[in-house]
Amino acid sequence: MPQIIFFTAVGVAAYVGYRAFVKEAERVTAKLRRAERQRANGTMGTLVKDPVTGEYRLAKD
């Protein structure tokens, strides 16, 4: 019985770690793609509209 609990805990930890790794990889990939588009267009940043004030500001990474 302790082996089942141990391997279940290891499996859950591995799954959570994998999901965190994939989320971080997607975030970094999106940042790199955005930077590549900015270099291709010659822009200095990406503007994002603030829903409260309606003003455009530079996107924060």
C-alpha cells in the first residue's frame, strides 16, 4: 500500500511539473514570436488597450 501512495504522489508531482513546464514554454515562445514580428515590422513595442481607461500602453512581459 505505501508503494501505491508513493507512486501516485510521484505521478501527480510529475504531471504538475510537466504542465508548469509547458505553460512556461508557451509563454516564452509567444514572447519570442512577438519580438520577431516587432523586428520584422520595425516597431518598438506592442500596444495593448487598457479596458478601464481606453488608453493604449506598451505591453508588459
